Amino acid sequence: MIIRAIDGLNETVGRIVSVVAIVFAAFIIYDVFMRYVLNDPTRWAFDVTKQMFGFYFVLLGGYALRHQAHVRVDLLTANLSETPARIVDALGYLIFFFPFAWVFTTRSYEFAMRSYAQGETTYGSVQLPVYPLKMAMAAAAALLLLQGIAEVLKLVFNRQEVRSDA
């Protein structure tokens, strides 16, 4: 039940965030058209597209982990049978992944709250708020941490891939 809920959450977030790529591309095309065809560049497009790429990039971490799309080095597990390989994978999560994910989650949350409290904005001609992107980073870290929990539970309970058609 927990595995299915976490997988479903990251699947849903991944599908929603993938739409940002389309909007991101549309803004870039619009800016290029305005700049080179009409000779009237936008003042806001660079900052907006930079922030949208940030949203897109960070929020897909849990989705990528769910689909095993992160880079793995299988030097230790390549020649092991199934049970020892699962044990090594679980230990890798416990020793390396969870400490990183915990620090990433807690520090990015503090980073976002400080940005919000200060009313931080971008530099340049159009000053956009920065804290939404930093809050997205904290949410992404939490989603990644949750997905790591689901992946360890899959290893512990020998569940290969629990699919959710969210």
C-alpha cells in the first residue's frame, strides 16, 4: 500500500511536470521569434524559462528513481545472485542515498524558507520571486526521499516493480 502510494505520487508529479517542458519550449520559441523576427526581444523570457527549467529538472528526480533512470554503477551486484544483490542495493540506499536525501531535503527546506522570508527575487530588468523555485526544490527532495523509501521496501519485500496507472 505504501509502495503503491509513493509510486503513484511520483508518477503523477512526473506526468504533470512533463507538461512544463512543452510550455518551456513554447516560451523559448516565442522569445526567439520576438527577438529575431520582430526585433523586439522580451525582458522576461530568459528568467522565466530558466526558472521553468529548474522546476522541470528538480521535480523529476523521484519520477526518475521510480523508473530506475538514474545512473547506477553495478560493479558489486553484477555477479551476485538475486538475494545478495538486493541486500547490497538496500545497503547502498541506507549508507549513501538516505543520508544524502535527508540532507538535501532539510537543507533545501531551510533554503526555501529563508528565500521566502526575505522576499528574494531574481536580478535583472524583471524581478521574479525566487522562492517558488526553491520551494519546488524542497518538495523535489522530499519526493526523492519518499521514492527511496519505496525502492528499499521493494527490495525488502522482493517486489520487482509496483506499477501505478495514476
